[in-house]
Amino acid sequence: MPKITVLPHQELCPEGKIFEVRSGGSICDALLANHVEIDHSCDHSCACSTCHVIIREGYTSLTPPEEGEDDMLDKAWGLQPQSRLSCQAVIRDKDLVVELPKHSLNLAKEAAH
């Protein structure tokens, strides 16, 4: 089974985390199942960019992004060439290293601070 290494994130995963996952699910589902509470405002429908992640290792092992994901990624904070929407990126058989961006465009969350 592939492993996901989540790099430390001050708010969501201060110590970082490593866990095994089954192939075939989304990165978002894997993060949530392992208590990394990533924003996902559109409930996995590819209609926002709040679940944006940066794949530091294993990018090419994921299913390729479709046009709708690429369009939504353009709205993500801190977009990089290895960026993906975690709700759309399906895990295959390789280990991944995932970075959670410092900020999200989740306005409801930002307004609460």
C-alpha cells in the first residue's frame, strides 16, 4: 500500500504525518480519514480550490488533472507546477509527499479569525 507523508503545517498538521492508504481513493479522502482536516468547501465536486495541495513527490503517479481541475487550480493561493486539488487527485501505487499550502481561499474560515 502506498504511503502519504504530509509535511508539517502550522495549523492543520503541526508535526507532519505519515500514513498508508489504499490505491483508488482521492488524496482529500485519505487526509480526512487520517485526521488532517483539510478544507473542502465544495464537497469534492471540483467547484472551488480550498483543498489545494502541492505534491512534492509522486506527482506523476496520480491520475492526470482534467480541464475542470486545471481551471479551478488557477484560483488557488500559492499555485505551483505540482499543485493539485486533493479531491480530484486519485492515488495509485506510489508513495506521495504532500504539502498543505499556508493559506486557503476559504472566505468563511478567513472571516472567522
